[in-house]
Amino acid sequence: MSTINYNDPEIKKKINKEYNELYIKVVNNLAKYIQDIDNDKSGNIPNINIYTDNLIMLDKMKQTIEKFNNPNP
């Protein structure tokens, strides 16, 4: 079993790239959700919890990535 060297610049680049791609997806989904609310004239508001949960998850991921990028604060 091999270990991952998180100090490797290529590993850092890959982690950051994957995070950024995921972040863009969640933001786009949130924008679509807001647009759906604007377009829905019925007065029914869709469940926002999935989007807030995703934003919380992204924030935790960002904190983890920052720890890997700066292991000795």
C-alpha cells in the first residue's frame, strides 16, 4: 500500500482542480435552484437543504485542502 505525498505539487494541483470543478457544479446547481424559484409561480418553494448541505460540504473540503496545502500554519 502506497502513501500519498500531499506535498507533491502535482497532487496539490489535482486536489485543487477537483475541488474547483466540484465547487463550480454546486454553485451552478444553486443558481439553477434560484432560477427555479423565480420561475415557479405556484408559491411552492423547493427544498433548499440539499444546496445548503452541499455548500457546507464544500466549505469543509476547502478547509481540508488548505490544511494539505499549508500543513504547518
